[in-house]
Amino acid sequence: MGNVLGIQISCDALFNGCTNCTRRNAAYVSQLEDNLANLQTQLQKLIEAKDDVMTRVANAEQHQMRRLNKVQGWLSRVESVEAEVGELIRHSTREIDKLCLGGYCSKNCQSSYNFGKKVSKKLQLMDTLMGEGAFDVVAEKVPQPAVDERPLEPTIVGLDSTFDKVWRCLIQEQVGIIGLYGMGGVGKTTLLTQINNKFLDAPNNFDVVIWVVVSKDMQLESVQEKIGERIGFLENRSLEEKASGIFKILSKKKFLLLLDDIWERIDLAKLGVPFPAISKNASKIIFTTRLENVCGLIEAQKKFKVECLGDNEAWELFLQKVGEETLGSHPDIPELAKTVAKECCGLPLALITTGRAMSGKKTPEEWNYSIEMLRRSASEFPGMEKEVYPLLKFSYDSLSSDVLRFCLLYCSLFPEDYHIGKIELIECWIGEGFLNGYEGINGVHNKGHYIIGVLVQACLLEEVGSDYVKMHDVIRDIALWIACEVEKENENFLVSAGVELTKPPEVRKWEDRRKISLMRNKIVILSKPPACPRPLTLFLGINRLDTISSDFFDFMPSLKVLNLSKNRSLSQLPSGVSKLVSLQYLNLSETSIKELPHELKALTKLKCLNLEYTRYLQKIPRQLLCSFSGLEVLRMLDCGYSRKIAEDSVQFGGSEILVEELITLEHLNVLSVTLKSFGALQRLLSCQQLHSSTRALELRRCEDSKSWNILSIADLKYLDKLDFAYCTSLEVLRVNYAEVRTTREPYGFIAFKELP
């Protein structure tokens, strides 16, 4: 009985405690297990909804959009709820253990009530969050800053002067389009990046600065897309509709458009870009290009050439890349480093590449080997073939025709830093056959000058005054790399010009070469005949040649161009030159040749013969010049100073015999000649054909007249040079320029160099 009574009392107390819970609040306890199960289910759904929203947000942010504040707030609330619900679930087992009477009551009614209430409230909150999380839009477009910063080297060398000039133009309202041109690797993109980044901290009133890399193959649509992305115009429309939309937006803004790496004219109207010159809001366009003529095609009001660095700036840039530690590792290295830097000829890309490659070289032996490598074959130098050469070869590949490419490669036959005469170059091209198909020598020469102009404007050649061009050393290295390696099957050059050779390369090295240049060396003798049936050009000028064996030319049947000029010790031409049956260009100028051999008559294809300044030439056999029936260019200025002229030479007497032979040359279009009598001059003037071909005339030791009227040569309409030398009998020279002017306009004489 005692035990039964004890149970009864315990149950009664429990029942009385439970009845104190109101019916409404009792549900927190009675439904706790169901609510906890539902809590876990709803939590999983909420987490899934949150993950979906986060995925949408991440995608939008990848497109430079910004999540909405209400989305961020929702995500934060979900994360808080997620943590709180997790805490409830962790304590759920303990609370369930307190339940009794099948879950309708609790051993600790107050605790179960509080816990059940929290669970119920969280279910309501999660239900609310689920409803709030159904976002139509999760992100918005971020307001674009006026300018986006672009990566840039921390220290820039050598561009300050050009930068200042361009920056001044940006504040001149009348200048709307600015062109920056220069060879590849010279720093044009770096300069444009400097301009872009300057707007990050410099006061300006541009609404937007737009950067577009155009490049060779980029289509107009791609350029539009880049501009559209920058100004928030991303609609998928036709080219014309995009142009209209871009125009409407940019017309209301003051913009700066930076176009990098342009290769041809860009039609601003088709892009939808308002033309700055007629824009009312003083917008600007700055572009970079390797082609100077592009500046004209895009109608730039100002253009600036980005030049290679000077010696001091080049050294500073090279030093930055090499590092002080390497430079100080051996006392000989600073001088060797300066030599390496000079090999780059101020081209920043080459300086950076070689500087980085040398930064770990700490012995003089390594530096000496590197200098030898740069001079012998720069393509083998670390980084050159991968970083420098492809960039600059792209300029070569982008030339519009094979003729332009051939003519550029031809320039690499000349030594480093050599001033190449434009006329000499063009006449070599004539001999090689590059300029075939153009009527008349004027047409051919005009085409030659046009080609030179294209190469200059492409920054592949540099003008030196009005009559010469030169090739940057790095461009020359690349041209030789192309000719000797990349296009070896077609070109295959052998070039050892200006390298102090005292004897020619081994005979075996001549095999299969198409063009050979041994210019500007110290070669004295050419003896062993090389077996090389393929060469078209052979440059042997500016050596110390005094002997060429008679059989040296025996195995060169295809040779078209032979240059022996400026071999001042060369007094005899070998008879074996007659084996050069394909020869079209022969340059013997500034040699000491005393006689032209009769065997030269075999050169029936000769088009250009240069005998200028052959002062010791005593004999040009009669009928020799006549045999060159296809001769187009004959240069004989200052030819044959000697008083010991052979009687059977065309130079004998007062040059009358020479003139008679010149008259027979039906295709002669360019003539420079020294005459020794006014009688010979009168005979020349009597030939209508020679009126247009005579370009330079020297009257030397003319003793057959005391007076002469310059009007007599007014019909020589292409004459641009007239010299008098030692005409001691001449007393009166009549010059009435007013009369000459009426006859010779628009030609006019350049100048008299010497008058007695």
C-alpha cells in the first residue's frame, strides 16, 4: 500500500503541474518533436535557397556587378538564422528527453515551453525568409570609375619628354586626335598606359577614359564590344544599331578613347565614336601604331614618334633589370655590361630582355660569351627568339607584299649602322629584278622610292637626311634571322659585313647561299673559287682587295648584282668576270681599276654600271659600252682622271668618242658623266634621248672655249648636278636664270659646286 500511494502522489503532482500550462502554450511542448523535424527540413530548404542566391550573386559579380543591399541583408539574416537553428538542433535531444505522456507534457514544463517557443518562432522566421529570398534581381551594374588602372612597371625610363608633349596636347581644345608611332618594342603601349594611369590622380574633367587593344586582326564588332562594356552598353544588336547606341551615349560625355596597336584606318563613324574635331565636349582620341601613315589615315592633328632610348637612358633601364648585385660581382662586369647594353641600340624591349637574362651572370667569361652571342647570332640569346623577335617579325609579316618583304631583307646585307644610299639601294633592286614590270627608269625609281617610304613609315627603316636610310641594329638582326633561319629555303643569306674579316669565309659556307655580303672588312685576296651556283647578290665593297683570281667567278652563273666599290687597292678586274652572264648590276666605283677588260662584252644583260670616281681608269675599250645594249643606268662622273688615257679608249681626246657610244645606248635612262670638251657637250646636247637621261654632268679641263652660256643645257630637264673643274680657258660663264627658269621649271638646278 505504501508503494501504491507513493506513485499516486507523484502522478497527481505531475498532472497538477501540467494543467497549469494553457492550451495555447501547450502546443509548444506537445508539437515540439514535429516542429524540430520540420525545423531541420525548412533549414535545408533555406540553405539551398541561400546557395542559389549566392550562385546568382557570384555570376553577377564576375561581370563587374554589385550585389543589392537587400540581398546582402537577406544573406546575413539567413546566416544568423542558420547558426541559431543549428544551436537549437544540437540541444534538441536533451529537450526531447524531458517530454513525457507521449510528448504531451514535460518533466520540466518551463524549459520545454521556452525551447518549443524558440523552435516555433524560428520556423516562422524561416518561412518569412523563404518568401523574401525570391529575388527577381540580385545585383546591379557598378557605377564605372572615370578610368581603370592598368598594370605598369614601377619605374619608366626615357618617356618623360614624349609624355609631356602628349599631355600638353590633351589640354589643347583644337587637338582632337593624337597618334603615337614607332617600331615594335619601343614603348608605345607603355606610354599610352602612363597616360591612362595619370588620370587616376591628376585633375581632369573627362567623364570616361576608354582603353581598347585593337591589334592586327581585331574586327570592328570587337572594338565596339570593348567600348560598349566600358560605357555600359551591352545590348546584342547589329553593327549599325550598336554604333547608334554608342554614339548617343558618347555624344553626351567628354571621353578619352585610347586605342592601342592600330594597323589600319578605323572608321570612327562605323564604330559610333563622335569625331573629336567636331565634338562640342572636347573629347580626345589617342592611338598607337607602328605605321606612320596610319596617323594620316586616322586624321591625327598631332603625331609623335616614340624613339629608342639615348645611351644614358638605355644604360639606366638595363641597369634596373641587371641589378646592382650582379653589376658589383666583379670589377670587369660594369664595362662589359655597357657593351651588352649598346648592342640593344636603345630598344627598350631588347634592353629589358637582355638585362633580365644577364641578371644572374656574375663572371666576366659569361658576359664575354654573351657579347659574342649577340654579335654573332642574337636569336640564340636567351629570351630574344621568344620575346623580342616574334613581336618585331610581326611588322615584317604585316607588310602588304612579298616585294616589300624582299626589299626589307635586302637591307640587312649592309653593315650595322651603315647609311644606305637610296639610289644605290634602288639600283641593286633593279639588278635583282624586284622592280620589274614598271615602265621607264623614272617609273622604276619612283617605285623604289615608294617602297623605301613604306618601310620608313613602318618604322623598319630610318631616314638619314634626304638621300640615305639606315636599319636599326635589332631590326637588322631580325631580318638576318628571317633570311638565314626562318626562310632559309627561299633566301639563305651569308652575311659577315663589318666584322673585321681578313680573309673570306670557308668555301663550303658559300654553298646554296642566295645573297652574300662581306662588306666593310679587311679582305685582301680572293683566290679560291667558291662553288656556289645560286647567289644572286654578292657585296664585296669597302674591303682592301688588291687581287681577285681569274677563276673566282667561274661558278656563279646566276649572279645578278656585284658590288666591288671602295676597294681602293683594286687595280685590275679579273677576266673571269665574263663568266657572270646573268649580271645586271656592276658597281666598280671608287676603285683603282685601270682598265675594263674586253671580256666584259659577255655581260649582255647588264642594266646598271657604276664607274664613278674611278680616277685611275685609263682604258674603256671602244665598242665595249655599245655592247651593253640593255644598259639603263651608267654612272661615269669623275671617271678617268689620268692624263695617260689609252688611244684606243673611248675617253681619249675630249670625250667625243665616248658620247658617240652613249648615243647608241637606246635604253639608257640615267647618265652621270664627265666630259673634257665643250665639243663633246654639244654632241651630247644634239641627242634628244640624252636630254632626259643626263642627271649629273661634270666639265673637266675643257680648253676649247673661252665663254659658255648655261642656257645651252636648259633642255637637260632632269639635270640636278653640274660641276666645273679646271676649265682654265673659260673666261665668261653666262647665267641668266630668268631665261633658264622659263625652260626648266619646275626642275631648276640644285647648285654649282665649283667654278673657275
